[in-house]
Amino acid sequence: MRKDVGPILRRYFINTLFDSTFVLLGIIVGVAYAPDPHIRVVMVAMVTSSLALGISTGVSVYEAESLERERRITELERALITRLENTEIERSSRLITALITLINFATPLFSCSVTIMPFVLVLFKALKIEAASWLSASLALTILFVAGVYVGRVGKKNPLMKGLRMAGFGLLAFLCAFFLNSLL
């Protein structure tokens, strides 16, 4: 795989992972901590929002990457004074765009699959919805922490501090949403 693909994949993955995890934190607070939460509503809200975010980010990334890669091919065609249709360069460009799009689409579903697990346990009567809400929020913060540690390692910064910073922003969002929910 080309060297420029790794950083692009990483950038989109981390960005979408943060976005989707923050959205899920908002859903957990907004729905699961409601006065009379219904497990079906919580789970459907988490899955449908993650699916919608996956489609949205997948399409937007596809369009942006297609545009940029098509522009690069056009510039290369001008420089080479030849068409690059049906060449390895064009096929590689399409494959890379598809891979980036697929990963970006799947990222919110990954985040959802982790944070929804406590609510699945509610369905099996292994947890109460209140405990599942706290556990799910903790898992969301853990995702943010682990992603922050990864960003710190890749960026050669202090991984622990990056992890704590990202989890701290998640906690701030959680507390703001929790406060707003308590007002309504």
C-alpha cells in the first residue's frame, strides 16, 4: 500500500471515532438517563445514529477523496501527456478511496458495538438499565482514552496525557449533557 494512505486512514479513523463516540455519549445521557428509559429506545437510537453517521461520513469521505484523487490523476496525466484510464494508477486510486470510505463507514459501527454491549446485557436481565448506562458511558470514555493514547504514540507525544486529554473532553461532554438532561 502507498505511504500516503496510512496517515489518511489514521486521520479519518480517529476523527470519526471521536465524533461517533461523542454522539453515543450524548445518546446515552439523553435517552438512557431519562426518567423512565426504555432499553429498545436506547439501543435503536444508538444503532440508527451510528449507522446514519457511518453513511454520512462514508459518503463525505468518498466524495472528498474521489475529488482529490481525480485531481491528482488529472495533474499526472497533464505532466505525462497521456491518459491514465484503466491503468494500475487509476485502479489503485479507486481501491484506496474505497478502503478509506469503508473504514470511515465502519468506525461508528465499531464504537456503537462496544458501547451498546451493556445494554445487550440488560436484554438478558444481567444488568439493570441504570448500571448499563454508567458502564456504557465508561466504555465510551475508555474508547476516547485508548484513541488518545494511540494518537500520542503515533505523534510521539506523551500517550498517557493524550489519552487523559481525550477522555477528559469526553467527560466534559458527558457532564454537560448530564446537566442539560437534569434541567429538562
